[in-house]
Amino acid sequence: MSSESNAAGGVQGHLLKLHEYLADEDTRSAALKCHDIIGVLGQECMLTPTDNELETSVFQFRDTRVEILGFLEKFLDRVSPSIKGWEKTYATDIRDTCMVVYTKEKAAKCRSPVLDLLIKVLQTTKASSVVAELRVCDIFNRYYGELCQRSKLPDSVLGKIYELLGVLAEVHPSEMDKNSDKLYKAYLAELKEQMTSSTKEPKLFVVAGCLRGITALMVNFPKTMEEDPVTSKDIFQYALKAVSPQMSMTRHAVTLAGLRLLAKHASQFSSCLMDHSRALFEVMSKLCGHVNAEMKKTSYYALEAFLKQVALLVADDIEEHKSKLKFFMQKFCSIIRTMDSTHKELSIAIRGYGFFATPCKKVCPQDVDLMYTELIQRCKQMYLTESDGEDDSFYQLPSFLDSIASVLIHLDKIPEVYTPLLERLLVVQIDSFPQYGERMQVVCCRSILKVLVAMASKGPVLWGFISSVGRSPMCTMHLKATVIF
């Protein structure tokens, strides 16, 4: 067997061991073992005797490079949340490695993970003191220059470059202040070419990369309808095309990128949302029932951001948008009153009631009383009977309580007949608390507090309400273990 093959085999074996130690629970022992392996790995890499042999082994080592990049990405995931100051030791070296490998490797198989790793380094060093050492302007110039020869780049690599440039503007805005306009022009030109051509199919990797890049760019360099209506409208149109494509797509990257853009920046599109409110509602509602879990979750976030923004705009000018208010309230009311509505539909309608409570109060105060009654009765059916056993429903309960609180705060008087039901819903929520993950527990606490704040606005009923909830056998133990009140 040749020396190159032996070296490659050794490197491969040591990399596999490094991957195994990432999952070791004894981190101190794993760190010592990894240190030894890396030393041996360095010696293995020096076994190739000549530069000529190194050149001929480029292709043999390509898979190894990809594995190393994957290892470094997992390494960042592991150390960045738990080891303070990690970036001072590793960030610059990883950044330099990425730049070198991208330059030397022309294959998309290596270049795409290089760009993924570089994006992760930038995101995890956002508030770090090593920003100057990362030389952000050099990174921008290097990869923005690649756009001059974008026709020669593989689609996946070009898409990652567009995403990387946007991330630079998101995490290091002070370094990118002079480049934001150039980026907008590049993104919009590419999206126009890809999404409006009648003669060729769009390059989906490129479209998704552009949309992700614009989403990142708009964080610190917004393009609102008030400040730049032309650019904002163009961006919105491309996002709309992404979430409602006219062609069938086996991959979801483009649709996900469009949904995330709308979810994160709905407030920047104002009148565009109103002009396309019905179409967007139908499209997003349909996507909320998608079989792909990530698509479903992202669709809910996007729909929630959309409904929240539309409700704010309707509340600002009731007379102008009265027809929009009527459309949405009829939709929500129909879903809630239909007994065989799915959990997906009910989730949308109940959240919608919460968002539109403010404009409804201005137009027809008695409708708010009816909304509260319908919400409580529907939640009673979903959570206080034994007929429904879907576990997913308990993950929707915090948002339902949030909506109830949004309606509750607009009531002139709380119907006493439904107060015991609200108490029981709160007890169910507290009892479900241990089932949630850490992030969901924060949402749970927030929804409970929002209900209590709404009750507090109604006078002395709050203390009796808290007393009734606290005395419940179902939640007494949880109240002692987790001080919520």
C-alpha cells in the first residue's frame, strides 16, 4: 500500500475517534484524549514526503477535508455555548482555515461546508472582542468579488456566498455600513434574473441563498415601505413568489427562506401585506398543515407575524381597513364555531382572535365579549374534556392563553360564569409545565403572567383568581418547585 493511502487511512481513523469523543460525557477526559489524537494526526499528515505527492493526493483527501469541516462545525456547536472565551483561542484560526480551503479547493463538495462553517464562526462571535482579528472587510471583499464570476460557480456555492454576505451585515453592521446598498443591488438583480425569467428555470439554491441573505441584511439595514417603497415592494414580491411557487419543488429551501423573511420582517412591508392579505393568509394557512415539521413550524411563525402586523395596521385606520377586519373575523369565527375544525385551524383562529381584539373593540365592543366566550368554550372542549388526547394540543395552550389574555384585557366586565373555566385552564397549563423544554417553559410562564396582568386590570378579582388556582391539587406541587407567581 502506498504512503499516501496509509496516511489517508490513519487520518480517517483519527477523525472518526475525534467524532466519537464529541459525545463523551466526561468532557475533561475527552479533551485530553482529543489533544493526544490531534498530535498524532499532525504527525500522520507529515508522512507524505514530497510536494508532488501532496498535489496528487488532493482528491484522495477531499473527503477527509469535508469530515474535518464537519468536525469543526460540531466543535463550535459544543464549545461556543459552554466555554467562555473560546473565540480568543479558536475563532481566528478557523476563519483563516476557511479562507485557505475555499481558495485551494474548487469543488462544491468542500466549498459549501467551508462557507457554512464561516457563517457559524461569524454568528457565534457576534458580540466578541475578536471582531478586529476576523478582518470582516477582507471577508466581504473576498466573497463579494466572487460574484463577478458567479456564472462559473456551482449553484450551492453561489447561494452560500449570498447568505454569507448578508450574515456579515447582520452580525457586524459597523463594518458593513458602506456596503449595504451594493448588497441590495446584487440580491435584487439576482432574484430578478432567477424569478422573473420566462425562458429558464430558477436556480433554487441561488434563490434560497439570496432570500436568506436579504433576511439577514434587513436586520440592521431595513427597507421599509415608508423609507424605500420601491425596494421594499420588490423584496416582498420575491418573498411572495417564494412562499407560493408556480412550479412544484421537491426541496423546501426556497419556501422556507421566503417564510423566514416574512416572519422576521413583516413590519417592514406594511401596505404590501394589506394589499395581499387574503392571498397570504390562504397560502400560509395551507403551509401550516405541511407534512414537513420544519415547514409547519416556520409557517406558524410567519403567519403569526403576518396576522400581528395586519391587526396593528387595521387598528391604526379602522375605517379604511374595515373590510379586512370583517374578512379575518369571519374566517376565525367560522373555524371556531365548526366542531370538526382541525387543531391547525383552531390554532390559527384562536391566535387571530387575540391579535384582532384591539380593532374589534374599537368597531364593536360587544363582539369582544362574544370572542371571549367562544375562546373559553373552545379551550374547554380542547383541554378540559377527556375526548381529546392529542399531545400536540398542550404545546399550543400557551399561545391560546396569550390570546385569551389579549381579549380579556378589552372586556369592560369579566363574565363570572367563565372564570372557573379560565382558572382550570391555568391549572392545566401549570400542570403541563414539566413536559415542556426550557424555551417552551419561558413561553408558558409568559402566557400565565399575561393572563394575570389582564385579570389585574379588572380590579380585586385577581387575588381570588390566584387563590383558586394556587389551591388546586394539580398544581400545588409545581408552584412550590417553580416559583411562577
